[in-house]
Amino acid sequence: MKRSASRPHPNPRKTRTAKQLVREIKYLRSLTKDITTHYSLSVHGSLASIVRILETPPTQKKGVHRPNEKTMGAMLAALRSLTVKKKKGRAKDLRRIEVLAKKLKNLMPSQP
């Protein structure tokens, strides 16, 4: 049986390499998803711990130390100065948020 001119004979080496490449790219996609999930959870956790402390009613402050008014003002100013373009999904925006979360955490008084 003759092959038609429109269907070239596939090169087994190229096919094997393409399959390996697809497998590696799929792994990279999975790795990217896992890393961004863990990264997001870390930043969310830091921010959640700050919120938990700030939301603790003053009557239930046993063992919880809130920042003073001056520090909270600085924290608020830092939050308001954040500029990101969330629709673009840029790595530098994630980095800015991470840096801000660390700054806020460092401004918080140490907890027992």
C-alpha cells in the first residue's frame, strides 16, 4: 500500500521526543500550580494571623498584644500605598504583596 503525499511518514525519534516534551511540560504545569498554592497559603496565613489579633476584642486580650495607634496608622498607610495590577497576574505584584505582608507582620508586637 502506498502512502499519500499529504501524510508524511512520522519519524519515531521525533514522536518520542515530542511525547517526552509534553510529559515534562505537564509536570511543570503541575509544579507551578503546587508552588503557587503553597505560596498563596503562606501569605494568606500571615495576613490571617494579623487579622485574628486585630479582631480580638479588647476585653478578651488575655495574651494578645495589639500594636499601638501609631503602628496601626503606619500599617494602614503601607496597605494603602500598595499598587498592583491584579488582572495582569504579574509575579512582581505577588512579590509586592509578600513584602507588604512581611512588613505588617514585623510591625506587630510579638505574641506570647
